[in-house]
Amino acid sequence: MINIVDNFINLKSKISLINNGNKTKIIAVSKTFTIEHIKPLIDYGHQDFGENKVQEAEHKWNNLNERLNINLHMIGKLQSNKAKKAVQIFDYIHSLDNQKLANTLSKYERDLNKKIKYFIQVNIGNEVQKSGINVSEIDQFYDYCQKDLNLNIVGLMAIPPIDNFKENFKTISKLNTMLNLPELSLGMSNDYIDAINNKATYVRIGSLIFGKRFNK
């Protein structure tokens, strides 16, 4: 049986060796895994967990007593019709990727009297199949979210093309610095080292901690 806590400790040790003073946090990507599967890591004291689907997150986390100590991150595509529930459930949303969604989230923040921390998702490779704001539109979209809607934008997020991810990591890191944003959500199990070397403050790690993902 996989020892999740040992996997996490080993990963954290590797990150500490390459961190270069940059305090990178691990988002344990718990999508498709049950609470029973991930509870050893909760009991260990880890606080940042990532989910891809609003309905799964609601079912999994709402009845857990330890939820008060958890930072729950929405890392998947978010539809506007799920925005209200997302504001209720999540502490961070990493996939803010269009103006309609920004408007809807702003409305529900006011209705629910709750503030969320947001990452703007950037389509750094201009890929048709991926969501995100084009690089040329980042400044305008950031200003709109921050100034017009009063959303708390803490950083950028990207999932770069596999064939050129190192250069794209550099690009997204420079954009994040130019906007003077404190956080950068970048990197997964296969590329987290390069992400950290490009100033990622959050890496989204699933299989290196939990093992092979359950199919859903």
C-alpha cells in the first residue's frame, strides 16, 4: 500500500533543496480520491488540497470536521453556473479565465459576503483546446478584475504546452513579476522542479503523493 505521508515528506524534502529561498507550497491534488484515501495527509497536518470539480469537492469536504483547517483550491475549469457553489466551498480559484466568469464570481462574493483568492489562468501557448486569457490581454483583464470588480487577484496560473514548457514557464513568471503579483501557480508532478526554478509559489502535485489516480 502506498504511504502517502512518506511520499509527501520526500517530495517536500526535494522541494526544499531546490527552493532557493522561494517558499513554494504544495497543493495536494486530491481529485478522484476519497477522504479515506487522503485522510492520512490531513492528519499529518497538510492544509492545501486541490479539486477539479465543484460537485466532487462539495461531496467530499463539506462534512469533514477538519475542513476549517483546510485551504481548498479549485484548479479545474469552472463554469459560470457553478460559480455560486464554488465561492461557498473554495478558498482559492486557480482558473479565472474569462470576463463572464469574473462578473459572476464578483456577484456571488457580494451576495455571500465572502472573498476568494484568485489566479488568472493564462493560455500561455495560445492553444485552442485550452482555457485561459491570451498573453496580449492579460493587463486589461487584470485591471478589470482588480479595479472594476474588486476581485483579489493573487497571481497567474498556466498549463504550458508540453513541447515548450520551459520557455513558457519563463514567460509566465516574467508576466507575474511585471504585474507585481505575490503568488504563481505553476507546475505539476512531471515539471514541478522547473516551475519552482521559475518562481512558482504553488505547485499542483497529485500522482507523486497519492499514486495512480482513480478513474471517474
